[in-house]
Amino acid sequence: MSQFAYAVRVDVGGEEAIGWRVGGEGFDVVMIAVRSDTIVTTFTYLAAEGRTDRLPDPLTTTRTGVQKLVGRRETPVMLDRSPA
């Protein structure tokens, strides 16, 4: 599993956003941190090892959360998933 950081701002909104996929003994984690104006928030998605396919799409869920927090709709454009 990759432990690189990925720029995901275009996918989730906000002024800055970065995401990570990390794993440990028996678990996988997707973490996304977002800053928009003075709001900074993190989203964490935890699953049993190799079962992140059972999670709701973390980018879609995070985008919805960011839109609710900042009170406006931002239209994302898909971005290349190269490491940041």
C-alpha cells in the first residue's frame, strides 16, 4: 500500500487538500486533510486490511463534508493521482 501524499484539492474542494493511504497490522486507512479559509478539517476512513473497497468513496464523502462545512458547492475536476 502506498504511503505517499496525494494532492486531492480538485477532487474534494477547499483551498488546500491532501490525502494519504496507509496501512498497519490488519487495517488500512485513508486520511484526507482540507483547509478552506479559516476552516481546517480531517476525514479518516478505516477498514480491515484489503477491504477499503467496502468503504463509501472517500473522495465523494469528503467533498460532501467540505461542501457542508464551507456552505457552498464546489465542482471538482478529476486530478492525476501522482504523489504530491
